[in-house]
Amino acid sequence: MSAVDHHAIDLAPRISEAGVADYVALLKPRVMSLVVFTALVGLVIAPGHLHPVLAITSILCIAIGGGASGAMNMALEGDIDALMSRTANRPIPRGRVLPGEALAFGLTLAFFSVMTLGILVNWLAGGLLAFTIFFYVVVYTLWLKRWTAQNIVIGGAAGALPPVVAWAAATGSLSPEPILLFLIIFMWTPPHFWALALFRTDDYGRANVPMLPNVAGPDATRLQILLYTMLLVTVAVSPWPLGYFDEIYGATSLVLGVGMMLLAIKVYRHRTGSEALRATRQLFKFSIVYLFMLFAVLLLEVVVAGLARVLS
């Protein structure tokens, strides 16, 4: 065998087979869609007027920053993803993308999204976006996820920050409204992901990830889901009596809150068999609808108010 042939064989395992679809998958499109939507609501409900070009730039930067976080998360969690059925088909476990490539891709996107947002819009928004990426990649991915059952509780702060970043982009400042939006997403995260963890316990066990059901047990997790759902519903309703959002939001949050509470109680009561599995899946799915509808109502209120002004 020639030296050239031997060199080619040595290099072959280091060359990825990534296509465009693989790099899109690194961005975690489904997670990014939630980031974009909550950020859009934060931007739209903010007072004042942001030039449309800057508004689009802000949302794109937040989306790209979220995608960068996802890519770096996958780069650092390839070993975990390979052991879990839910994530085994991601590009890195499949060998389509190398961890170093994903990390470089994520770092590049993170740098340009933060710098673009800071230079073109304002540095408060750029700094908050940088902190969000740092928190998700370093605090959550490298530290919390592998070492504590409270990973989702504390790490949820990263997923709750996009509307705050968007508000800062629109106004150059912060106020109670984006903080309330942050708290809603922050309180929503534990019951949403612990419901998932209850029917994915084996997955997390194989990967040695200390999710609450694997550490404290399913019954303790059900109690925590119920307690956090109570906090979530209280926090979600509070902007209405505090005067920040109007009656339509208040009524929606009450109706949705009743649905969340009933499902959380169902999860708490049904602890074994197919009924327990069905209850956790129902809560997980409804929690997505719950968050989407809360933010959609805020967006709809602004659109309706704008149309009313135009037609008056």
C-alpha cells in the first residue's frame, strides 16, 4: 500500500458526510420556532416603533443565536444523544457531522448574531443574546444537565429569555412586561419537560442524565409537576390583574390554566399502567398548546388594535 493510500485511509473517518439538511437539523428547528415566536411577541407588544428592517434583523439574530445554541449543545452532547432513542438520529450520533464541525458552526453563528444585533440594533439586546447563548451552552449543557436533577429548572432561564431580548431590541430598555413573559416560560419549562421525562425515563437512564424521575423517582416528579403547574398558572394570570395585559388575555389564561391544572392533577393521581402514560403524554402535548395560545393572544391583541386604529 502506498503512503498516499495509507494517508487517505487515515483521513477518511475524519471527513463528515454532512449535507444542508444536517446543518439545519443542528439548529434544532422545532425549538427555534418557539424561540422565534416568543421573541416576535416580545417585539410586537413592546412600546414605540422599531424600523421594519431592524425588527426583522432582531428576530433573525435571535433565531440564529438560538440555532447556534442548539448546534453547540449537540456538539457537546453527542455521547448522550447516541444513547437515547429520541435523539439517536441526530446528525452527530449518525456520523453525518463531526462534533468539532458542529461546534465551529455554532460558535460562528453565535458571534455573528450577537455582533449584528449589537451593532445594528443596540448593545443591551446584543448582550442579552450573548448571555442567553452562554447560559444555554455553558451553564446548562456543560454543567447542569449532567450534574443535577434541577437542570431543567435552572436551565429553563435560557429558553425564557428570547422575548426579553426582543423587548430590549425594540426599546433599548427593560420593564415588567418582558420580565413577566420570562417568568411564564420559566415556570412552564419544568412541568413540560418533566412530563416528557416521565415517559422517557429509560432513555435518560441509559444516558446517565440525572433527570428528576431518575433521581427522585416518578412519584416525587408528579408532585413537582403539580406544584410548578400551580405556580405557572398563577404567574400566567397575574399580568391581567396587575394591569399589564387586558381582559382577553386574562380570560384565555384562566381557561388554559384550568386545563393545565386538571391535566397536572391527572398526572399526579394516575401513577401506574397505561392511564399514567396517557396522562403524562396529554400534559406534555397540552403544555405546548398552552404556551402557544398565551403568546398568540398577546400577538392577536396588538394586531386587532392596529387594525382598529387604521380603520377608525
